[in-house]
Amino acid sequence: VVFPARLVALYGFVGSFTLLFIERSVMRWFRRALYRVGIGIQNVMLIGSTDATKRLAKLLSDYRTSGYHIKAIVGRQEIVPENFTGKHFSFYHEALEEADSLGINTIVQTEFYDDRSKNAKILHFAQQNHLAYRFIPTQSEFFTGNHTVELFHGFPVIAVHQTRMLGWQRILKRGFDVGVSLLVLPFIALFYLTFGLIIKLT
């Protein structure tokens, strides 16, 4: 039997894709398991009197599944969903004063204030206190820092970080990648060695 090099490459590609799928599935399961016991939960403050605020509060109501616990909402009373167990603030400066006591580590701004100095103060507070900061780009704005465009439960947001490594999730993922690679590498090497030997013999 002749094993063409292309076939070996195809098997290698399929194996790598399968490994990646298994790795991500295990990561999702492991992350949800941690969420269920309260590990890795991000305490979120939503700022903005928009429909997006209300929708996000509803989407993330089960923090043991989503990993996000909405601890505070800043905006008009009517955007606060029913049965909301967090704290409501009418003014952002009052919310920021209590951010530490609420354990806030993530701020999501769904709209910008007309007064740009207010937006700058919120961003400065997040950076000064090493909080994750995301905003929904509803108008033309620019903030200095490391920008990451991502989807936040269906909403396109721009994340502004002080450093690329933010949060235990990235550290955990990197550790998982390295650990799994070290465990699987001998088996992959044996796989390629076996097919290489078969090609050589045939």
C-alpha cells in the first residue's frame, strides 16, 4: 500500500482540527464548571440608558452560565429589568464610588454621554483601577490604549485594555494550550513517524 504525502498531510490536518475542537470543548466545559462554583465570575457594571443595557442585563441574568454577574446598572430607572438583584444608580459618579465595594472588575458602556469629559472619567477610572472596559460603538469616538473588537453576547463592542494579558481566562488558556500540547506531542510524533516509516518501506 502506498501512502502519498498529501494523504499524510490530510490526516495531519484532520488530526490538528480534531485536537483543536476537543481542546475548545474541554475549555468550555471546564470554564462552565468553574462558573457553577463561583470561580472566574466577572462582576459587571453597565452604563447607559439604552435598550442594549436592558437586553444585556436579561441575557446575563444567569451568571453561573454566562460568567458575568451584573452587579450595577447606571441609567434611567425604566431600563432596569424586573427582578434585577443588583444595584441601580442614576449617576455614574455615584456608581464609580461604590465600584470597589461591589467588587466590579468589568465596565460595559452602552452609550456615551454628550459631555465627553464624563466618558473620559469613566475610562480613566477603569484604567486606574485595572478594570476591563468595553463600549458599544454607537458614535465616532476614539480612546487611547490597546483596542480589541469583539462580540459581547451578540453585541459588537470595543475593548480597551492597558495590557494584552487581561484576566485569568487568557492565562488559563495559555497554560491549557501548553499543557495539552506537551501531553499530545508524543502521540502526534508517533503518528507521523509511523506513516513516515510506511512511506519509506513502500
